[in-house]
Amino acid sequence: MTENHETIDALSHENRRFPPSADFSLSAHVSDGGLHDEAAADLEAFWARQASELISWQQPWSKVLEWDLPYAKWFVDGKLNVAENCLDRHVKAGFGDKVAIYWEGEPGDTRTITYAELLAEVEQFSNVLKNLGVTKGDRVNIYLPMVPEAAVAMLACARIGAPHSVVFGGFSSQSLIDRINDAEAKVLITADGGYRRGEVFPLKPAADEAVAQTPSIEHVVVVERGGNEVDMVEGRDHWYHDLMAAADASCPPEAMDSEDLLFLLYTSGTTGKPKGIMHTTGGYLTHVAYTHRNVFDLHRDRDVYWCTADVGWITGHSYIVYGPLANGATQVMYEGVPNHPGNDRFWEIVEKYKVTIFYTAPTAIRTFMKWGADEPAKHDLSSLRLLGTVGEPINPEAWMWYHEHIGGGRCPIVDTWWQTETGGIMISPLPGYTTTKPGSATFALPGVDIAVVDDGGNEVDGGGGYLTLTRPWPGMLRGIWGDPQRFVETYWSRFDGSYFAGDGARLDDDGYLWLLGRVDDVMNVSGHRISTTEVESALVSHPSVAEAAVVGANDPTTGQAIFAYVTLRGGHDVDVATLRDHVAAEIGAIAKPKAIFFTPDLPKTRSGKIMRRLLRDVAEGRNLGDTTTLADASVVDELQRRASEAPSED
Ligand code: WTA
């Protein structure tokens, strides 16, 4: 990058505004700026109030925060148990018969699990783990499909104080090996297989391959789900249902220190080995309960909440398991893909369970756009009252489509920015209070302090820059497992005294935040730093475009040139020149892509993020690096074929 521009040039403009309806605000938990004022007046007192109102403690803390940069301790000396907070206390309060999980299997089989039933299952499975020799502090690996046993396993670990490390079921045996060995886990919990797109995908064979190379694993617990043939190794492998039948029913929750490790969750950076992000107990639970309640405006007496993430990601940890259950929510958990048996499966589920709050990823929304508005139109979605997004910047046109075709024009949308490392949501509208703008995550939540800074770390009061977090927050990562040096280097060394999230952001004239993606996704075209997100949003604002990925490729004249990969909406056609002109009209000639390639699909990671590194390799004609984290490797072959055909610059 050249040095003549201090920040990222912010080029796009969005003037549509959506204030909350009076009706929504009337019953919302937050409908004014009171929380913001309270947090601004005294951050520690603010979080202490959340911790005491939302969480039950076995022993009160002696100090709210101990901050020795970059090491934070929250609710020092406090004792609590996360599973007790998510289960026992609701049952004791008379909510035992309330549904915790409406589980929907992909083939259409269902299970309804009340809080009392979930507690019973968790207590019994806690005893299973104890019988296998798991004690407080031992790590347990979980490699499961989206079945209720995934939540049971996590909560049982929390109950006995054994940190879990969940590995997404779509990952290969090699990923599993690396993560098990790094954590030195003692027990692996897996399944025979799970359902995906109408077929059983086997998990146990991958687990077997892994366990052959993970000396720390002593026992493997196998949940029966797929019904596929599996090999069971005598003495090492055990069926979940056999162990459950032999285990005692009652298991009191362990008293955990507020700073005891609750879980590890591995994130893969673009390079290097995955990082085991460490989350602890009291602060994390406070953060996810607070954000789940206020960002989603959760009313447990009437809401049916559905987060479509997998439990293998942080979104599944914080907003399927811990946040919603701590708040006593009723939620839907779905096993499969959105297009089985038809492209309307999600909308069928919303209608069936009368879902009121729906939380998904922009990549899914753009896929729904591609499939067309007829799919949601087949169903009665009038139960919905709030929509959310997470994982990537949402393009304004995708936001509008979501608002109109899923939300029926009446549901506020919360665009929630956060990371595996932050533990919980950091930037988001408060739906009964904040006026939203399509594509903007709006403001930091009460209790969260951020600054957008330039290269020198100076706060900018408008325009683009780097997003930093300037004060500790309860859900923050406490470190990288086994690698304290990397923790400091990765997050705390770029800007003095602040956490640098790796994302670019822009502040508009009204102080709204616009996330610009990872800063490595910033292009430099003739000395202008242009965010890939903005060009993508400009492309997606064309009525024929469903999805776009933009990268900067080396260019002898302009430094970098903009290459765009575009997926069209079903039944639409448009030419390259029209799209280039459209981008020029939307954000300026400087942002006109040099080349545009049409493609039926974009290369994505399994969590749905576009793999720009690969697209840059394609654009620069390089051999492709590591493609193992791709969800569908054939997409790249197709792109390479198209890229080797005539370039489309006019
Ligand atoms: C991106 C997911 C823009 C961002 C919870 C972040 C977002 C990374 C948003 C973390 C959003 C997440 N708007 N970008 N609303 N939410 N991101 O660890 O680049 O899987 O740094 O956590 O996703 O991804 P992770």
C-alpha cells in the first residue's frame, strides 16, 4: 500500500433510513438511550448490573474488572456454573415444561425438548463423562452434526468444568487431528453420521482417522444419528445411548471460578496453524446473555428464536447454546441445508414453528435472492418480528431484499458485528431504539468502546480507517491456547493499548459505522484505497446481480486493478459494460472493475465467507494455494477455466 492515503477511501452513499416502528419500540427491552448513558457514565458498574441481573452466582465477585493490558479478568473471585444458569435455575423457577429446543432433522423427523428434559439429559451425560475419567480442567472434543446432543455435550462439559473444543462437522480429519492435538483432548464425542442435502455424511470414519493420530484421546463417544455402518473399537469406542443407560441421573453443577476456561474454539487465519481462542466463564456468559436479550429483544414468554448457524462456529456457541439458554428462550435448531427438499425449507420451518426472531448470514440471504422471492412467498412468514445478520458486511441491496421479502417490510434488522475473539456481539442496532441504514451495523453497543483510527492510530471522526476496541469487555478472548506470544502479536501490537480486530470500517456523517471487511481486503487502485465490500455492494445493487466478489490483482499501471466475480439472479442476463458503468455510477469511475467474470458460484469457506485469497490467485494467474478450507472445490476449477478465456476489459 502507498503511504499517501492515511485511511480507506469511503465512496458509497446510502440514504435510506428505517426507524423502529412505534409498535415495536413500545414493548422492546430497549427503546431509548438510557443504556448508552449508563455505560458511558460507569462501564464497570454497567457490566456489574448486567452480571447480577442476568446471571445467577454461587459466590459473588470481589472485583468487577482487573485489567492488566492485554489481560482482563472479569468478576474476580465470582463462582458460578454455566449449565446451572442455562438449565437448573429455569426449571427451579417453574419453567421446566417450557420448550427449550424444537429440533428439526433434515429428513423431517422432529424432537421437542423442554428445559426439564434438557437438564435431565445434561446431568446424565455429565455422569457419562465423569465415568470415562473426565475431571475438571480436562479438554473434551466435540465433532457432531446439528443434533441436540451437540448442545447436551457442551452443557455437560460446562457442568463438570471440562472445557470443550467443538470442531465443525464439515471439517476434515486433518483439521480434527490438529485441533485435538493442540488441545490435548481426552475424550472425543462424535456421531456415526448426519444428514446433509438428503444424504448421510459419515463422521465416524473421519473421527477414526483422526484418533489414530491423537494420542491424548482415551475414549470416543458415538451418537447414533445417520444409521450408517461404523467400526467400533472395543474398549475405546462407546455408543452414547449405551453409556447414558448406565449413568446416574443426578449430577450437581461444579462451582467454577469466573475466570475458569469454558471453551476453546479454533479459528483458522489465512496463514499459519489454527488459533485456539480461549473463552472463560462469568464474563462470557454475561456478555452473551446481555446481547442476546437486548440485540434480539428476546421476550421468553412469547418469542420463538432461530439462529441458522452451526454449533461448530462461535455464532452457534454464543447464540444457539449459551445466550439463548441463559435467557430461557425457546428456539428452533435445524440439522440440514436450506435447499432440501426444496429451496423454501427455511421458510417452511419459520411457518411451522411460528418463528419470531430469525438470525442468519448475508451469504445465505444472497443465495435466497438468487433463488428468487417466490420461495419465501409460498409461506406465511407473518410470525417474524425481528431479523438479524452476522458474519460479513451485508450489501444494502441484500438488506433491502431481506427487509422486504422475509421481513414483510415490518421487521427491524440487526446487522451484528463481532468475532470468535470478541465472544459476543459488539456493534449492532438496538432494534427498539436505533434508526437503521441498510448495510450499516450502526453503533457500538452500550458497554463496548471502539475507535476507528488511521495508520498512526489517531482516531478519525469521519471516513474510513481501522476498527479498534479501546476498552476491555466481558466476553473478550483471554488468550490463544498454548501461545501467549501470538495473542499479543496478533491482536495487541498494531495499535498501542487497543485491540485491533483486523477489520476496516468507515464512519459516515451521522456517526454510523460501515464495516468494510478485513483490511487485507482493501485494494489500492491508483493510490486510492477502495474496500472490496463497497464495490461488491455496488454490483449487488444492480437488479440482475445476486452476489459479487471483488479482489485487487496486481497491475503495472494502477498498482492494483479491480477484478469482479459475479453471480446473476435466476433468469437474469446483463453484459459486462453495463455492470462496469453501473459501478461507476454508484461509486465513481475509480471503482470500475477492470474485468468482470460471470460464475454460477463463488468459492466460500464452510462458514460462508468468500475466499478472496483464492480469487486473487485466479486473477493473477497463480497456482492456487491451500484449498482445503473450501466448501466446494469444483467452483475454483470453473473460475480458472473462465479466467483463462478472454479478459473482459473494454
Ligand atoms: C466479519 C463471526 C461485517 C468480520 C461472528 C469479522 C462482519 C469476522 C460482521 C469474524 C458484520 C462478522 N459486518 N463483517 N455484521 N460480522 N464479520 O470469527 O470481518 O467467524 O472480523 O465470527 O467476520 O468472523 P468469525
